[in-house]
Amino acid sequence: MISLSAALRSALLPGAMALALAACDGASSSGATGSEAAASSPEAGAGASDGVGALAEMAVGDEDAAVTVIEYASLTCPHCATFHETIYPEIKEKYVDTGKVRFIFREFPTAPAELSIAASMLARCAADKGGQDAYFLVLGSLFKTQRAWITGDSPRAELIKVANQTGMDEAAFDACMKREELLDLINGNVNDARNRYDVRSTPSFIVNGDLRHFSTVEDFSGAIDEALEKAGAE
């Protein structure tokens, strides 16, 4: 990982930062079940009382889907990038696009903190103009180019390249990095993940209220099929 200068740190993330960082460990226990307190409803954590707010959710899929999957992930986590490049496309095609699953993405930054948060804020700013489609497009681009903007000589320049793809210029990027409400939203995601679901690493998945970890398409599909069966869905 790179070491950021004070000037670059300030440019990427002005203001105070108070985030308890998680580990990016690529946990692979397909049967791990988390806090039962989170299982009060399939969409526990998706309402306005969870520190995130329904309007702030970034999601794809039918709102009335029988199964809700919440992913807590970090844009600097290589295991998260691998999931989005190799597993998520199949899950989306099989379950999200067919109306069986609603998939919600929530930020849960890992080291290097400044870059993880800056990338998340960039995706949020893209959504202001282009909606959730723009958010997920930026997410995909950031995961694909992850090594370039984490380990390159100029993380700021690399992130601005991604911003340019959405129509944001350097000034808009700088303005985005100064939005304290986005930092507050990300803090809310982290706190809610820890307090409600006991999330400690990325990527972590909440499948109809249960904390799970997956490393293969088969494991993920099995958990969704099980949740669909419990929900009485075909």
C-alpha cells in the first residue's frame, strides 16, 4: 500500500475522519451465520432508522423481491474486486435480473482509509447526476482499475480519470471530496454494519438478515436458493 502525503490526504478527504476500519480478508465460510438480532425482517437495516436512510441506499433489483442481499464492501479490498468481477455478474443475471433478489451495496472502508473513502464519495457524487446506474458503473470501474489508483504514483490523478468518465471535472471532484454529509453517510454504514450485524471484514453479505461470507458462485447461489425456499418463493 502507498503512503499518502499530508497534502494529498487533505486533497482527497478534507476534514475530520473517524472510521473504525475493517479487514479485507476474503472470508470463505459459506455457512457462517451472523447476528440473529438482525433477522427481524428480510430488509432489516434498509429503513430510515438504520443510520443510512432508504433514499441513500444504492440498490439493484425488484423492491418486492423475496430475498434481500446487502453487501458491505470496500473499494480498496481486492477480495471485493474479485467478487464483483467474477461472482456478482452471475448472481445478478440469475437472481437480480429475474426479480428474485434485491441487491444493496453499502460502503465499509478498509485500508488505505483515505483512498477507500474518497472512491466511495466519488461514486456517491456520480449518483447525484446519473442515479444508481451511474453509481454502479463507477463502482465497476473503480474495482477494475483498483491497483492503478491504489498503488500508482498519483491516486488523485487516477481517481479524477474515473470522475471524468462521469462528466465530472477536477473542480467537481474536489467539491465532491469536501462533502461532509457523504462522510457522515459512510460512517453511518460502518456503525450500522458493526452494531446491527457484527460485520468485521469485507466483503460481508447479509442474506435476509443473516451474516454470511462466500468465495464461490456455488456457495452464494446455495444461500440464495435456501433463502428463497424459506420465503416460499420459486
